[in-house]
Amino acid sequence: MQKYVCIPCGWIYDPAEGDPDGGIDPGTAFEDIPDDWVCPVCGASKDMFEPAE
């Protein structure tokens, strides 16, 4: 699955790890994350992420 990077802070969402503290289970594709989810580091909205290289 595709990893995504937060443009403002550089944190990488890895679907294999998810964001357990944010309520996102491991194995959750970025596209399946709720639209109101935010970056756990800087609080940026989901639309501030882009596919990681």
C-alpha cells in the first residue's frame, strides 16, 4: 500500500502501521481514513498529504 507524507511537517503515514493513537488501525489504506482525520504530529488536514516517493 502507498505511503503518504505530510507536506507541512514531513511525517509519513504508513498503512502497515496505521495511526493507532488517532483511531486508525494498521492495514488501513490512506484513502480509507476518515476525512476529518489530522496529522498526529502537526494537526494538518488529510488534504495536506501527498504520496511519498
